[in-house]
Amino acid sequence: MATFKEFRNKIKPNWCPGCGDFSVQAAIQRAAANVGLEPDNLAVVSGIGCSGRISGYINAYGLHGVHGRALPIAQGVKMANKDLTVIASGGDGDGFAIGMGHTIHAIRRNIDVTYIVMDNQIYGLTKGQTSPRSDVGFKTKSTPNGSVESALNVMEMALTAGATFVAQSFSSDLKELTSLIEQGINHKGFSLINVFSPCVTFNKVNTYDWFKQNITKLSDVEEYDASNRMTAMQTLMQHNGLVTGLIYQNSQQPSYQELLDGYSVQPLAVQDLALDEEKFNKM
Ligand code: SF4
Ligand code: MG
């Protein structure tokens, strides 16, 4: 069985010292080993951005795609070879700006791909512009007087779009992040894992210390129930999205692959969900 070291290659990442993306790379390698994969069972597909380089830094099949298009490529890889474990990865600009249409449709399609977003609330590769995840008032070269746009709450968006696995973590918390990636890989449908991954060079607001002061870990929330979609939404709203851990999982929903393969799984009926809390929670 492969160890996490066998998922390393000889290429030295050219990320800035201290960049959060190093830990995400390490967590993917550990999770891949922990779930029993071999390098030739895994494909890592990435978009464009500092974080998009990650597909070149892991000893597995890799494809560095074009901006915002990691998910269409990753879904194509999965459709072509359903036995591969497919991880898509990229940054917040990549997945939640130009790639947002793909993100929403991959979520509702529930295809068996694990999407790991390295969210640093800024465009790092292009030297620091405001992203869809930047807070109101955030000053960069593109918003010198402070951003007037609201930051997108991606975890709430994912729940609304029908996600069956929604998780968030912090690159400093390697243990939690590795565990969530393992759970995401083992989840039979689409899993979205958003990772607070600080850009130490251009984002001087959302720093490691800032996250440590502002994050609530769901493992510290008494009796948090990740199978309850309504609780997940309420908890996100209460904490302005700044929670880490497994936020929501529905293991009952068949994956896209299962439905296409003609397995004996029937699609769930989706009716009157907005008015029926019991049905909403079971979805
Ligand atoms: Fe990481 Fe920011 Fe440096 Fe890019 S610019 S490698 S996101 S620290
Ligand atoms: Mg970014």
C-alpha cells in the first residue's frame, strides 16, 4: 500500500514561503495514502492560479487546465474512467468567479469528484486583486477605496444548490483537513471542500492569526448534526460562514455515475422542499 511519500514527486513548489497551499498539498497526499490509493488510482485536475499548480506537485495523474475549467475536465476524466479517484482543485477566483457556473452544475449533478478550493480571498497569481471571496472594504489594487461588493458565502451557496457533501477547513489544521479530504474521497457523490489557505504575500487582512481568532470548529459545537441541512444553513448564517469541519453530508442521494450506470437506484423526488422541513432535511 502506498505511503504519503509515494504521492510526492521531485518538483519543488514555487509558492511563497508560508503560503497555505503547502499544507493542502500535504493533506491531499496523506489522505490519498490513508484511503488506500496508489498513485495510478488518482487524477488531480487543476485550474489556473497559484493553487492551480498543485496538480504538478503530486505524484499521480495530473492535468493543469485553463482558468475556471478544472471541473469540466475533472468530470470528463471521471466519465472516461470511473475507477479513478478524481480530485479537482484551484483557487477562489478560479472556482467562484469565472468557474462558478461549472461549480454549481457539478454540485447539482452530484458526480463523484472531490473539489478542493484553496480560498485565500484574493487573486494571488496576478499579484493581489479583490476576489468574489473578499470582504466588503477590502483594499487592493483593483479596489483602492475598499470593495463595495459582498463576499460570496460559498458554503451557503453549495447547500442551496443541492450539495451532498459540504466541508470547510483551515490549512493550519492538517489533521482536520486530511480527515475531511478522506471523507470527501469516500463520499460517493460530489464533495466540496473549501480551505482557508492564507496568501501571505498579498492578503494582509485574512492572515493565519485572523483565521485562528475568527473560526469556529464544528467539532467544538455541542451535538452538531451534519446530516441536518437546515442546521447546517443556520450554523453558517450564525457564524458568517467562518466554521470548519464537516458542515453537511447526505449519503443517500445517488451519484450521477450510479444513475447513468443503471444501478437499481431511483432518483429522489424533489417537490415542495421549501415548505417542508422534513423533506428538506432528507434531501
Ligand atoms: Fe501563495 Fe499568495 Fe504567494 Fe500565491 S502569491 S504562492 S497565493 S502566498
Ligand atoms: Mg485566490
